Amino acid sequence: MKPFKKLRMKMIEADADQKFLSQYLCVSQSTISNKLNGVCNFTLEEMYDIMDALNIPYEEMCEYFPREGKSNQKSPAKKRKSA
């Protein structure tokens, strides 16, 4: 599954492609592609700017920008190391 699934769906809904985001954020289209594919991370400022561009409430940031771009809903709990 591709990272940032919910963000990608919102981009389609808003008719915003990678070219639009790259122009909005003043970065290259390959930079946007790398970030959407989890090669490198979005900055906090970029996340807020994208949320502004796509009319996403700030309270939903973790839904659109989950850790490592993937939803953890089905992930098992991490095990603690024994001392």
C-alpha cells in the first residue's frame, strides 16, 4: 500500500495533483513525490501548508500525516524489552 493514503484521496477530491502542491509549497515536483512515497519526511510547516491548501482541519493532522505515512490501526502493540 502506498504511504499517505488518506492524503492522496483528499488530493484527488480537491483536484490537487503533485504539480499543484509543488507550486504551492515552492518545491520541485520530485520533492513532493519523494515525500508522498516516504523517501523523505514532510516538514511541520509543509504539513500545515498542505492542510491549508486542501482545507483539512488542523485537528486531523495525524490522520493525513501518520507516522511513516502509514496508518497504525492494525499494527500490534510494541513489545517491551526485558530488563
